[in-house]
Amino acid sequence: MPWKKFNQMISIGIEPNAAVYSSLIQGFCMHGDLVKAKKLISEMMNKGIPRPTIVFFSSIMNSLCKEGRVMEAHDILNLVIDIGERPDVITFNSLIDGYCLVGHMEEACRVLDSMVSVGIEPDVVTYNTLVNGYCKSRRIDDGLILFREMPGNRVKPTTATYDIVLDGLFRAERPVAAKNMFREMIESGTAVNISTYSIVLGGLCRNNCTDEAIVLFQKLGAMDLKFNITILNTMINAMYKVRRREEAKDLFAAISDSGLVPNASTYGTMIQNLLKEGSVEEAVNMFSSMEKSGCSPSSRLLNDIIRSLLEKGEIVKAGFYMSKVDGKRISFEASTTSLLMHLFSSKGIYREDIKLLPPKYRFFGGVR
């Protein structure tokens, strides 16, 4: 339809301007019709109308890459080169990012080679994108090789670069290498921000270095560093993990004093750990506080509470939380269903208490 309108304009003597041409070229590029796009570009040049700039084409490529249409974006790069336009570092970075997003690291590296071959030097965004792509693809060693190449190519790693590598090492369960990298980051004079500390503390906790995480957290607290709620959630869970229960509760109580607000994850962390240690009543009270604060429980959390109450014989309380199961956002997990059938079946220990459950769940004991 746009092509037909375009030809109608010309047939009645209306000369298209640069905006009309650009709009059509963008449409054809987004729909993969590069033959018509190239034809329009040639018309513009023949008529002396300024053709679209590299910024214009880079924007289209970026949009395609975000949609996962990387090959189509690559075709536009070839079109750009074919019409004599010089791609810039942003153009190449968009395409590299696209290939990394779809996990095609070899293609991303070929784009890097093409970039260098035409005399465009990779910048820190180029390297960060590639290193992150390797880390996401669980190829941390390849990412480290690129990271080590950066200084030789006159590109200094930034805080974001170190954050990517640290997160990759921790997720690859290489805490020793991650701790060495963190030490290297500090010694290099690279700024360490709250994001870095969040990655390190979380990584230490996930890799069974909880005591080290707590020591670092305490040092940071002595420096009056302003924590975010993610870090506090991590450390509350870490303290419970090493049975420093009172410290965990004190940290939770101090959240409001630090100007932060507990979120669903905070409450979930507290409730999960209270349930693990058998403090069902405290967990139930915490759940009430969670609801009053406007935080919605996850399906997993509600299932954990229901199972804990059932195992304690708190049938009425369990029934109250079962009534919150809607079958859509929140549903019974297999382990919860199995427990209900075991407890309330004809041979179950709570078969006489089945009527204490909400009516719609009495079928577990064969009662309607």
C-alpha cells in the first residue's frame, strides 16, 4: 500500500521529499525488502536529495536485533556498505549485541573482525557486549581471553566490565577466581559501586562462602555504605544459612531505619527461613505483615506455608491459606497435593479433620 501511494504521488506531479523517502526506506528495511529500499536510495541520490545517514540505518538495525532478527540486520549492514555509507562503531556494536542476544558468539566475533578490518576500533561497549555474551553462553574462559585483550587494544575495563566478569565467574562456580578478580579490580583503581558489591556478596553466598560474605558486609557497613534492598535480602538469607538467626532478624528490623522498604523477596526470605526452623507462628505473622504492606506472595511461598501448617497439624490455619489458591496465579505444587492426599485420605492421620478445610478442597478425603 505505501508503495502504491508513493507512485500515485509521482503520477499527479507531487515530488517526494527526504522525509517521504526515509519513511518508505525504513518500512522496506523492517520488512526485509532491501531491493526496493536500495532502489529508493538510488533515486534520492540521482535527484540530489540527501540520503539517510548511518544513524538512520543503525536505528533500524538496533530495532531488528532487539526483535531477534539479526540476519536481517546484518543484511542492512551489507546494504549500507554497498551504497557507500561508512558504518561506525555504534552500527557494529548493535549487530554484535544482536548476535550475542541469540547466542551466536562465532558470528558476533566475525562482526568484530569485520569491524577491525575496515579500520574501526572496538570500544568498551564492544568488549563488554562480547564478554557478557560469552558469560551468558557459559563460555567464561573465552570471555576472560577478550577481557585480557582489552588493555592491549587501548580499551580500559570499566566498572561494568568487571561486574560482567565477576558475575560470570560466580555463576560458573569459580569463587576463587572471582575473589581474585575483585581484588584486581580494587587494585586497578576501578570504581567499585553498589552493583559490584551486590554481585560479590550474592556470588559468595551462592558458592558457600557465606562467612566471607558476612565479613565483607560488616566492613561495608562500617564504611557507612548505603545498601539496596537486594543486598539486604541476600544477607538476611545468608545469616539464616549460618544460623545467625538474631542478626538476621535485627537486619530485617533495621530496613526501615535505613530508608528502605521490604519487598516481596524480603518477606519471602524471612518467611521461608522461619518455616525451615519451625517458627510457624512467626512465619504466619510475617505473612500478615507482608499482605498489609501490599506485597503479593508467590505461589511457591504460599505452598510452603500450607505444607508447614499441615505438617504441624494446624488444619484451620492451613485452610485459610488454601483459600488464597486461585488456580491461575497461585496453584498447588505437586508436593502440596501429595501431602494433602496423604493426610486426608481414608487412611490419613487427619481424615477426621477434612471438614475444617474450605469446601472446595474436601475432595482430598473423598468428602463433598
